[in-house]
Amino acid sequence: MSESRKAKLTEDLARFYAYKHIPFDKPHYRRIEKLPFIPLEAEVDQLIASCSRKVAEILQLIKETGIPVDPKTLKTRFPNVYALGDVASVGTPLAGVFSEGAAKVVAAALIAKVKGDEPPPPYSGKGSCYTEFGEGKVGRA
């Protein structure tokens, strides 16, 4: 039973006993804070080893360097495979605004390919982020 479920059941039982005027001493227990799953490098290597050759090659690239892409088109060396956002080695900051711009370029490229149109303008890598410094001060980078 999860810790949060134990806490909820204890609270529900305490309310029920209070409603029935039955004395109840809530048990005391220390809640365990769980960390997110972060695999060990050996576990990542085992995952990579268990995949097909092509998938293993892609995962190994991601593990070592990020996915190398053409910085203008975001195409990988694999046919019809694009990479963007934090996993692409484009050289832009890891912020949503840059991923959004990259996604627009990739989407436009895929649509143009399906329709047989000219490819869209290349990815510029431009964007801006706002940072709050407190006391009502905001900076733009």
C-alpha cells in the first residue's frame, strides 16, 4: 500500500471514529519521500543492449552526445527521422521557446514533403526567454 494511501485511510478512519465518538489515537509513521526513477548507467547500457541494432544505435547516440542533426533542417542521418528539443545537438539553449520553433520547422518540412511543395525556410535557432529576478524585475535573453 502506498504511503499516500495510508495517510488518506488514516485520516478517513479518524473522521469516522470522531463521528461515532469513538476514541482513536492516530498511528504515527514517517512518510517516505520517493525520488524519481533515475537509471544507473549500467541499466541504460542493458536497455540499449536489449534493443534491435538500429534502435540500439540511436539510443547510444542519445546517451553519448545527444542526437546529431543538420542545424538548418533538424534531420538526423536516418531517413525521415528528425530530432528537436533537448535531445538535438543544435547548440540552442534548452528552453521551450527553442523547441517550439524547431517543432514548427519540422512540421512545415513534413507537410511540404507530403504535399510535394518546396521545403520551408531553415531553422534559425532564434528565440528569447524571460527571467524573473524578483522585486518586479524581469530580464529578456
